[in-house]
Amino acid sequence: MKVYIPDTLRSYTGDQRTVTAQGATLAALLIDLDRQFPGIRFRMINEQDGIRRHMRVFVNGDEARTLDIALADTDDISIVQALSGG
Amino acid sequence: MAKRTAAPRKRAAAPRAEKAQPIALLIATRKGAFILKSDGARRTWKTTGPFFLGQIVHHMVLDPRDRRTLLASTSTGHLGPTMMKSTDLGRTWKEVAKPPAFPKAPEGAEGRSVNHTFWLAPGHASEPGVWFAGTAPQGLFRSADGGDSWEPYSPINDDPQYRKWMGSEKDGTPDGPKLHSIIIDPRDAKHMLFGMSGGGVHESFDAGQSWRVIIDGMEVVEGFNFDPKDPAFHDPHCVRMCPSNPDRLYQQNHCGIYRRDGKGAWVRIGRSMPKNVGDIGFPLVLHPRDDNTAWVFPMDGTQVWPRVSPDGKPASYVTKNGGKTWQRQDKGLPRAQGWFTVKRQAMCGDTRDPVGLYFGTTGGEVWASRNEGAQWTCIARHLPEIYAVEAAG
């Protein structure tokens, strides 16, 4: 499925704004993403499998708050990062 | 108990071969890293960088065993922490495969997550490739492959007693308590120390498998009935081991400057600092060949703790007799309205003779002295907020 990557993580994807990854759950999709782009997962998901404080993941426009939600091949995934502070 | 007085000791001679070598200063800032390179005389400096522009660089350290590998711990305000590695003195960088991270907690248990790696320390000379890291929240980590992958190290990370001493986010600096000052005894790889802000100073003689608290003699904040025997109430800012005498430690603490000899108690040598300056600060630098000489950079620790140079008049202070007396060193520094803050990793020395001293301010200036603090010169300005300065000769 299609995954939208924010500016701050495009150094991992070779500057690709959109990539393709697979997984029956969000957790599995992020593992596949990390397999393709090593290191990207830990920048947005901590070691307790929590979505980091300023990161947001949307599935078809709805915010995902945990990694155990089921995904379908036709889903659109958007990874978004809040830009705040100085 | 080892007895050692503060009597002047004969200095070992500086290695002749080092005299003409240029110095590289590894500057870690809140917005990236820089390297300042000197000529052989340490008179002119050239700035290279920024590296990792926009990333918070907490510490950048050269591996003294190969003199080519650099590690830099980085994070951003929004992304998780990571670490960068160069094997060609900073010309090229690669992200490490597995930065420090706590283990996943069992279901239902509350796990911890590394916010940033605060302190990097190369391992013993006999263990090439070994590095140690201290994190916030407080944890001790080890790499055996030159920093490419990291694992939690020693029982302290999960020890209930240590977890209590480590405290929570409320108990440390604004961005969390930090494990720092990881020291490996050059005589014995199994002899290690570290400090926790807060949580005291700890020592191991078995490569980190067991630890003992060494806080005897350290004072706690007055007026709150805090128990000085409880490590949780101790906040060492910077602990250093004398390169010329590893039995001697110095410490800049939240509550003063200390020296410790052998297995004795800490002695508050900051009592002999001028009363109007006090003995509060963050960094502490030791002479590479003289265990009686140490430098500090005092900060205002009164009332709300401004953490700036007392009275707006920055100065280093040096002792040449183990802390019996201190001399002010402010030549070249602003005489007034100089509100410097120098963080605990942001002051260092080189190994030349005379020793070069360097510090970076949160205002983005780097200052250098080619003569052990007798004269200071600003060698870089307009950099981002400086977190750490390391000298690589």
C-alpha cells in the first residue's frame, strides 16, 4: 500500500515522498518499511512500540494511536510529523 | 585507605611528538555539529560544518584508539534519537544500525524509552571497538562493534534500587535526568565509574556487573532535611579521573567542587573558592600530566540558579595544589555583561605543553587558551547553542 513520508524522514527514502510497503497491521507495515529503509522506524516509533510524541500516523485520514490496527491493501497511510518549537 | 596529600608533584613531560600537532575541536550544538581545526601553533582556527544541520547533537567524540572514528549522538525535537558514525575523521557519515534503546517491557509493565544519548565514552585501550553510552532517561549502554549496535549494559538499568535513585523526568535537568561521566580506568578495563544527575557517583571493579555508591563526603542541598546517604539527593555534574594518577578523582557537583583520593571520602575543595563566586558550575578539566591542577568555570547557583557567569564576569578558575587555593583566569574574557553558560561537556583541554583549554557557550562562542588559562581568545562565534566541546589532538 501507499505510504506518504514527511520531509523529516525522506533522508531514509532517498527523498521519495511516497513509498510502497506491505503488512496486515500497522506494526507489520512499519517493519516492512524499516526493512526497506533501515532506521526509519525507530525515529517515529519508540522501543515500547509507542508512536513518538510528535509523530502521527493516519490510515485513510483517520489517526492511528496504536500499531495493532488491521490494514487492507487499498489503504493509504500518511506519516505526519508536527513541526513546532524553535 | 590510600593516603595522598595535595602536595605539588613533579609534572611528567609532554610527549615531544605532540607539540606541533594541530588540534581539532569537536563542537556539538543544538543545531548540528562543527569541527574547528587549528594550525600547529594553535593560533589560527578554521571551522568546518555544519554536520547534521538542524539535528540536536549531544556529544561528538573521537576514538583515541584509531584516531579516525567519530561517533555523534543526535536527535531532533520531534524524531527519535539516533547516532552517526564516521570512520574518516568526519568526511563521511553513516547512521549506526542500532542506537541505544531500552528493552521492550513485558505486557502490562511500563517500559522506558531513550530520549537521547547524552554521553559517549570510548572503552579501554585493550578493547578496540568497545564504547559506552549514557542516556536520558538514565541508562548505561555498551557497543562492541565500534558504535554500530548498542545493548543495555550492566544490571543497573533495570535494578529497582537504581531506578529509584535515577528518578523520573521530574528529578533531573529540564530535558530529563542524565547518566554521564562514564570513566574507564586506563590501568584496568574492569574498573569503571559513572555519575547520575541526579543519583550520585558509582564505581565498579568487575566491568559493571556490580556497583558501589561513592558519595561519602558529598553534600546535599541545604534546608530540606535531605539524607546525604541517599544517592537520589546527589547531583554530580561532571566527574573526571586524573590521567596522570587514576587514583585521584575530581568532581564538579550541584553542591560544590570535590576531590577524592583512593578509597577515601570526597573532600569539598570548592570551599576555598572566593565567596562571591562560589563553587557551583558544570564542567571540570584536569591537567593531563599534573594531578594537582584542575580548572572549573563557575556559574551563578544562587536563588533561581541563573547558571551564568557570576555578576556577568566570566572566568575560569584553576587550582595547582589539589584545591587548596584557586586563581581567577579572566584575561581576554569580557570584563562585564558577559553572561556565559558553559555546559558540563563544553569545556576541555588538549595534551600539549602548555595545555590548551577550550570552552563553548550556549551563546555559540568558542574560546581558547594556549597557555593553561592565562589568556583567553574567542576563536568562533555565531554558532548555535553549544552542548559539548572535545579536543582531539
